[in-house]
Amino acid sequence: MNSDRALTPKQVVKELDKYIIGQNKAKRCVAIALRNRWRRQQVEGELRDEIMPNNIIMIGPTGVGKTEIARRLAKLAGAPFLKVEASKFTEVGYVGRDVESMVRDLIDIAVGQLKAEAAEAVQSAAEIAAEERILDLLLPAPHLDTSDEPTLATTMPAVVHAQSELREKRERTREKFRDRLRKGELEEKFVELDVTEDGFSMMQIFSPVGIEEMGLNVQDLFGGLIPKKRKKRKTTIGEARKLLQQEEASKLIEMDKVITEAINRTANLGIIFIDEIDKIVGDSGGNGPDVSREGVQRDILPVVEGTSVVTKYGVVKTDHILFVAAGAFHSSKPSDLIPELQGRFPIRVELDSLGTKEFVRILTEPRNALIRQYTELLKSEGVELTFSREAIREIAVIADKANRKMENIGARRLHTVMTTLLEDLLFSLPEKGAGKVKIERQNVQDRLEKILEDEDLSRYIL
């Protein structure tokens, strides 16, 4: 097991700093929670199973980095990660998603991760096997009748010699094809090959969610009993290579080991991010029953406490899955959650609201900064896009003003501001062709100030 790659809390925070600006308190909390999982793995004896994960509630408005912190944390740990919205679940007995489906979705992700890792491990062997199959397609083996071979060997040595020469000639031809294949000279040549046809594709029309909720997979259940259909397909060698490599890799992957490790990884390394948890807090002044609120909390409780969930791959225990909950808590507070659920989220951290200073850093510092994204996008059209420092600050100022004037959506406002600013350029660029474009502060003001001042326009555009 990967054991969270044994990253220290300081290393985790340093890695998170590459993508998320500010929110140091939240970063420290998740870094400690991650390290504690590694520490637990080092504990010997029965006590290991008694050590519970440090589940966290993040409190803060949308767009301040709650989801991004959890997602990046999971990526650092190489852990299966799932984001769910609490408001999508409904109490047992009502039409809606069952809360245990989050665990079934998480193990699906874990199996996918491990299959990808296993496929990478057998990639070289799969490439060799695929190459041999392509050569078989290009140079089919001649059918030789060997029923009378002993007689031929004793009475007709010349025939045996001719057959031997034929085999040698065929082998030389095969090696010439192999050489051309490796040089990429045959990529556009068409071949006809047999591919596996999904015999259960029609089943997908009939409520796949319902099938998944029962933890069943029809194809997994009957795949070994019903032979897979194969059909002829004419394709280029380039495409055939990809298909055959996938097919050969799947033959080499030991699915039993993958599933066993996936269950282990899900139970010990899995991270479930429950967003909008404040939406399932009961409204004390509400009219009528709280069907999808307090009832959902009570359904989530056993999953977070630790239970065994039946999935199509086997039983998964949730005792040591790390749960990170998040919500804005505008009209409620974490203490409004039912006491039992509060107790299962012992760590609470409030995230800071973002302003102009943070927006400037978000635009420029992270590895996936918006300025960098648009620069690379336009580079594909041969355009060198640059922004002056004053222009970047003005973008941040306008995004902050828009958040204060309208609903505060945090750093997401930068996306709308940047898209509006560059709309004309992005639209007309293919016709204009290559060149250099520099965005100055005046360009930003001319394009965005009028929109911001007009309340109706700003609500729809920014």
C-alpha cells in the first residue's frame, strides 16, 4: 500500500502552496490529518484499528479553495478521491441517492486507479504482444498440412528442405515488416481485426443507477458464463495498435489482485469530500417535515462512524476513510448539525474570504494560474499574450468589486472577468493570425468598468 507516500505536514503544505493561495490554517489541518494516517499505519497490534481518522469540516464561502485543497490532498497521497454534494442525497425511503452510494463510487475510482497502474506496469509486454498480432495480420501464417510429415521426412527430403526455406523466407519478411512497423511507415495501412463487442451495451439504457445502488454489475456476474462476442473491424494499423495494446494489457492484468488492493486502498486511504453539508442542516423555522435534511444527516452518520458497505467488488469498511465536509454556513452553523454527526468531525477550520491581494496572487502564482492558462491557449494560435502588472491588479480589483456588489463567489469570479475581458480577442483571433498582444490597465478598464457600473449588465455578464 502506498501509505500516503510518507509526506511530512510541511511537505504537504509546500505542495499545496503550488496550487492554492493562502488558507494556511486549512492546509495545516489537512496536512496533519494526512500524516496521522501514515502514523496509524506504523502502529502495531490491535490499537491500529482503534485510531480514528481526523475528519474535518471546512467553513467558508464558495470559491475560496475548499474543494481544491481536498482534491490536491488526495492527489498528493495517491488516494482514491470522491466529491459528493450532501444536498443530492435523500433520506432512506424516499426517491433519491442512497448515502452508501458514495462508498461504491469511491471503490469504482480506486479500481480504475489500480487498473491504470497495472496497465502501465505491463505496458511493455502489451506493446510486444500487440506488435506480434499486427504482424500476424500483415503476414498470416500459411496453412501447412503436417499429417504426413514423418513420411515426407523419410521419402521426400527435398520437400522438407523447401518447407524449411519457406519458413526462413517468411521469417525474414516478418522482420522487414517489423522494422517498417517500428519506424512508423505502416501507420496508415488498413488491416482487418477481430475486436471484442460489449454484449451488455443495451443494458445501459435501463436505469444503470438502480443497478449500481444494489451493488450489482450484470456483466461482472455473467461475464464468465456468456462468451464475449467478437466482430470484424477494418482500421488503420495506428488505431489497431491502440486497440490491441489495450486488449493485451487487460489479459495481463490480474483483476483479483487489483480488486483486493482497491478494497484495501479505499478502506485505508480513501478520501470523501462532502460539499454543501450546510444544506442538510434542519431549518428550525421551516414549514413541514425535513425529509432531506436531518434524515440525511442520520443516514450519513453510520457511514462516517464506520460501517460495512456491500459493493460489487466486495465489502468495504468505512472506519478509516477520511471524510472532509465543507459548507458556507451562511444561515446556519456547524453546531446546528445533529450532535452525533458533529462528534464525527472533530476538526473545524474556517477559510478566509479572498480579496484583491489574493486575487493578484491567484492570477499569477499557482502552476495552473489563469494568466498562464490563457497565455498557453493563445500560443496554440501563434499569439504571444502578455499582461502588464497594472492590468493584472485591475482585473483583481474588478473581480473583488463584483464579489462585493453581487454574490461572493470567490476566485471563480476571476474566470468570468477574464473570459469577458478576452472575449473579442478569442473570437476574432483565428482570422487575425499570429502576433503579440499586450493587455494594459486601460484595456481592462475600457472593457469591464462600464459593465461593472451597470447593475443589470454586471449581474448577467460578471
